[in-house]
Amino acid sequence: MTAVALLRIRNLFAVVMLAGIYSLLSAGLFTVMDAVDVAFTEAAVGAGISTVLMLGTLALVGRKEKAPDRHPVLPLFVVLVTGAALVYGSLDMPPFGDPDNPIHQHVAPRYLEESGEEIGVPNVVTSVLASYRGYDTMGETTVIFTAVVGVLLLMATRRRRWTEEGKGDDDGG
Amino acid sequence: MRVLGLFNYWIFIFLMMVGFYTLISRGNLVKKIVGLNIFQTSVFILYISMGKVRGGTAPILMEGDAVYSNPLPHVLILTAIVVGVATTALGLSLVVRIKEAYGTIEEDEIQAEDLRL
Amino acid sequence: MEDRVILRVGAKILIPHILLFALYVQFHGDYGPGGGFQAGVIFASAFILYALIYGLAHAKRVLPLGFASFCAALGVVIYAGVGVATLLKGGVFLEYGVLRHDPVHGQELGILLVELGVFTTVFGSMVAFFYSFTGRRKSRS
């Protein structure tokens, strides 16, 4: 599967391309599961922006990953233990697609039924995102803005050369 | 028979473990961030698969009676995807700066450099 | 360099359509899949395409980095501004119903403005990310 290939390939350019394919495949999965808004966003953001940013990073840092010199046993053990615990936990979970699942009670039917009269917008995801849960969306917008501030602080200044004699200006950015 | 209804959780667990393993076992920082992305996307798959209703359709209101899939996980995941890309962008810019400061993005070489200074 | 001509002409044809599609997704987010996030990303990708084909210097003349950062901040201000406007009109924060004479129309107006804020922030952010990563010179180590 794509994910395992991502783990093993050491040419980072191929890794980034495969990550884009992984995003696109999951967007297709979302569509099959009726999550059209999410599929749209995942395709645009995951396969688009993430890939572009990673390629930009690769242009600056280089493409090859060093070969691991010894077999990592401890991470494998941690991963297997966590996976086994999660599988054990999943035995209690409700079956896939059942309309009587607890997740579909309480709030969701209310949104689906009332959204037509209260808001008058057919796309329930938009009405929930922008109106019923509008406060969260404001927080999310702030998070994106904060990330822009962080990236600009890190990347938009002149490059300085870090030598042992101290800092000096580079040829300019 | 009931176990067969759980396969979506197992797919999610497998993907998440692959992402987790990539995150903790590989030393290259860009590979770590890719592993983080796999991890995040697998969690999205979990939530969306939990929101699906058998025989349902996309939650866009239509005329007449229809069975809709649950829109609430869609909203959460929409937010999560965008926050995820913000995190990835910030992480990648940190990787670029680390490369400029240390000359490498392999984790063990960075630690060796730190111990040396 | 003749192969570049195809790219340039193709980009010139495509970019207006991409921008238009982004605006379509933005304003039809109420009736089909779409909304602020998707539209913002698509709109930004038109500018990224322009920068890829015509060079970063040209793109920065069309849309300077300062303007993109300004857009990112402006979107948050629009969003919070809608909330403050609802406060001033007597409702609670972000209660769109008080924006107009009729709660349903108020909701629609509120959603429209709020999605516009999200669109502006996402668009400014994606362009700012792209400029930051590609504007950096490669280190010599």
C-alpha cells in the first residue's frame, strides 16, 4: 500500500509524490463515504498545497535520506504494542454504517432537521461550519493566521551565515 | 459476523501505525513530517467512516425524504485538515532553518553536532 | 526554449478559469460542496501556477508578499468583525439572526460574510507560504 511504500523509499522526491497520491486516494475514499466537502478540501489541500510546500522544502534541503545503519527494534515494538491495544479497543466500537450508532443520535438529527428552516442553506456542512459551530471556525481561521505569522518569521528574513566567528550578513535574500 | 463490521477501524489502525512508525523510526526530518501527514489522514478516515450511514447520501438537503450521512464529523475534519496543513507548513519551515543552521536534516547528525558544540 | 511557449500559453488560458472556478466554489458553497477553505486554496493555486510559469519576480509584482500577509490578517478581522457587528446590533457574539429584519436572511448574510473572511485568510496564507518557501535561496552546505 501507498503508506508502506512511503515508509521504505529513500528518494524524498518519490516520497513527496507518493504522499500526494496518498492524499488523493484518501480524498476518493472520502467521496465514497459521502463526505464530499471533506474530499474536496483534502484533495485541494493535501494533494495540492502540502505537495507544493514539501517540494519547495526539498529544493532547499536535498533529496536523499540516509540509510538507517541499524534495525530499529524499539520503535517497531512500540508500534506493535500500540496497534494491538487499538485493535483490542476497536472490538467495542459500533459496526460500520449502522444508522443506530450513538454518533447519529442527539445533535446530528437536530442539525439535519432544523437547518432547513433555521438557516435556509441546503449544504448542511456549510451551515454547521459557519453558523452552528461558527465560533470554532473563527478559531480555525486564527490558527491559519498564526501559522502564517510563524512561517514568515522563520523564512522571510535575510539569511545569515552561522560561522564560528559570529553572525554576518549573507548576500541577501 | 459482528467482527466483519469493524474492518474500517482496522484499516485505520494499520494506516495510523504505519504513520506512527515512520514518525518515530526514521531519522530524516522531512520523512518524519510525511509520517505525521499519514497519521493525520488516517485519523480523518476514521472519523469520516464513523459518520457514514448505510444507504445515506451526502448531507446536502434535497426535496423529499432522504437518508443523509452524518454532517458533524465532516465539519470537524474540515477544520482538522486545514489546521494540519498549517502545522505541516510550520514544520517544514523549521526543517529548512535547521538545515541552514546545522547543514543536515538527519536526526542523529544533528544530535552529534549539538553534543560537539 | 520553445517548449516554454506551450506552458505559458496554456497557463494564460487556464488561470482566469481557475480564478472563476474558485469564486464559483466560494459562492455556491451554500448549495453544493465548497465554501471558504476550498475556494481560498483554489484561488491561491492560480497565483502559484502563475509564479511557477512566469517566475517568482513577476508573481511578486502582481501580488506582493505584504499584500498576501495583509489578506491573511484581513480575513480574521472580517470574521471577528461580523461577530462584533452582531454584538452591536443587540444579539450575542456571532448570532447572525440579528443582522437583518428576518432571522433566515440574517443567517444567509452572516454565512456569506464569514465565508468571505475564511476565503481571504486561506488565500493570503497559501500564497504567503509559497512565497516564503520559494523565495529562500538554497544554502551552500
